[in-house]
Amino acid sequence: MWVRRVWVRRWQSRTGFDKIDLYTRGTFHSLAWISIVTQVLLSVTRPVRHSGAPAALIVLTVLTAVAQGVCAAPLIARSVESYLGRRAPEWRLPVLAAALMFANAAGLLALGAYTGPETFPELQLALGAVVVPFLTSLILLVPVWLSFLAVVLLSAALAGGVALTGAGWPFVLGTFFGVGFGGGLAVVTVRLSAWTLGVMLKLRDAQDVETRLAVAEERLRFGRDMHDVLGRNLAVIALKSELAVELAQRGKPAAVDQMIEVQRIARVSQQEVRDVVRGYREADLRTELVGAQGVLRAAGIECTVHGDGGPLPAPVQSALGWAVREAATNVLRHGDPRRCVIRLDASRDDVRLVVENDGVSADTAVVSGGGSGLDGLRERLDAVDGRLEAGPVDDGLFRLTATVPLASSSAPSPSAPSPSAPSPVSVVTATESAPALLEER
């Protein structure tokens, strides 16, 4: 039971691509080892043991089959990497695998010669299984047409070997078509599975590119915010400094007042820059909803937003905006979600934000209990008498619910001026100073 839980947790902690990658590679290795076990079992059946074949030949055939499986394990892994373009093809190991395959086939044909086709009809199945480990890797290293050509040549070679054992033409033709059908089926199955894995790898790379582009876009937005803060205030400072110079040249005492105002604006600008850099800027709810939807879609997650809450007090907008940002971060970082739904419902008494996503992993429960991001979010909601609930729910979903009462948050709370809007005092003073400067000139 404990081992089962560990495997289940490991499986759930993998991403979608990692699951497909593990399943595909496991299928290739399983296909090779199933054929090896089939050969071993058919090599020690009763007709073979009572055929007069030397025990050394039986043991050598079995050991050759096992050696073929041992060689196929790293060869299949390297062939998959070569097919995905992660490493250059290597041909020394495939040559060794081909030699083991022919040695194994020679052992089976020798056993068939001792038993005879009539008493050992399973020889066709054994010969069909002997080519599977080598073909599984060869299919990933060469073009499809060359794989089918190799299947035809191997079928003809094994059918000729069966003919040398004294089998009749029906048995020889059955061997040819049986090995050819099994090999062709292996070519189609392995090639399609590898092609699917390659497509999934390209999709994952495309999603990574989209995610990086979303991050780059967020950085550009941050740069625009810095430009708005510094550009606007520096323009005011330049205007007031020019006015102070003009007044000082004319001996006007008002130049001192203008320089005091320049000093005040510089300090406000310094604080606004700190707010932007440290991330303490008031979050706009609608902007965060649009941003969360864009980032999640860029990461390949279907995101739907219902409602915008309508006109809300500034403290409530800020608190819920931070809730949307934190929820989107958790969706990206934890689990393997495919869908996310964001609902915002406002009533006369309160406003409620619900963020729900699937793809809950074993680590999500830990995040809901002790995540530092959620702890900080609770502190922000406490400032507006709000409450936060987060954790896994039924049907493998994770739900974050933030509820803020409107009665206690209707009164505006003092806060630092938002860097996205000009400071009222700065704008009024600047507009009043411009005519004075023109009049003095």
C-alpha cells in the first residue's frame, strides 16, 4: 500500500508531457522484454527438451536472448533521444544488437532443426519475437521506408533459415508472412508513438516560449510604469526648476518656494519608484483579471473569467487584485491544470472572488496550509475585514475563495498615490506655475 501511494504521488507530480514521455518509453522497453520472455519460454518447452538438442545449445540460445534484451535497453533509450533531436545517432550499439539478433535467430533455427517443424510449430512465433528488440530501436534511427525494407529482408532471411531446417513450403511462407506482419506492425506502432512524443515536445517548447513572452510583456508593462512615474514627475521638476531659475535671476523670493516644491516632488517620486520596484503598488482588479487570463492561456491553461465586480471601493479593488495575482501564480506553479475558472460576484453586502482549477497534485494540500504567498494574501484581506479559504475540494479541484464585506470597506483609506495617475498637488502647482513663467518672461 505504501509503495502504491508513493508511485501514485510520483505519477501525479509529473506534468502532462512527462507522463506521455514515461508511457512511450515504457511501452518501447516493455515491447522488447515481452519478446525476450517469449523467446526464452519457447526455447525451453517440452518438445525442445525432448528433441535431443544439446543442453548447451538451449542454454546458449536463452543467454543470447537475455543479452539481446540487455543491449536493447540502452539502445532504445538512445534511439528515442536521437529521434527527438537531443543527441546524434550512434551505430556501434545497433551493430552489436544486430549481431545478437542473428545469433539468437541462429540458435532458434538450430533448435528447430533438432525438433522439426511438425513438433515445434511455435518456431514461427519465436522467430517473429527475435527481431522485435532490434527493430524497436532501428525504426527510430532510420527513415520509415528503410524500416519496412529491413522487415522484408529479415523476413526473407528467417524464412530461408526455416527452409534449411527441412520445413515445407507452407511453413516457410507462414514464417515469411508472420515475421513480416509482426515487424510491419512494430514499425507502424513504434513510429506513431515516437511521432506523438515529438509533437508533444514541440507543443511544450511552444508553451514555454509563450510563457517567456508573457513574462517579457509583463516586464515591458513594468517598464512603462517606471516611465510614467519618472517621466511625468521629472517633467514637473524640470518645469519648476526652470521657473525657479527665472525667478532667482529677477530676485524674486518665490524662487525659494519653487525649489521647496521641487524637493517635495523629488521625494514623492522616490517613494513612488520604491513602491513600483518592491511591488507595493495598488493592484487594479480589472487589470489583474485580464493579465491572469492572458498568462494562464499563454501557459496552455484554458481560463474563463465571469464578472468584473462592477464599481468597488479602492481598498477592495486592491485586495481582490492581489488575490487574483496570487491565485494565478499558484495555478502556474502547482499541479498540472488544464482549466481554470475565475468568478467575481458582488452583492450589496460583500463581494466574492472564486478561483477554481483542476490538476491538483499531492503538493497542493501543502501549499494551501503553509504557503507564504497565501499568508501574505490573508494579511491583505484582513486589512479590509476579508477572509480567505483555499484548499482541494471534490473531483480533484483546487478552490481559492476570497470574500470582502463592502460595508467596512466603503470608506476610502489613506494610501500612497498611485504611480499610474499624476499627483494632484504636483499637477495643480505645475499648471499654475506655467502662466506665471510666461508672465515673468
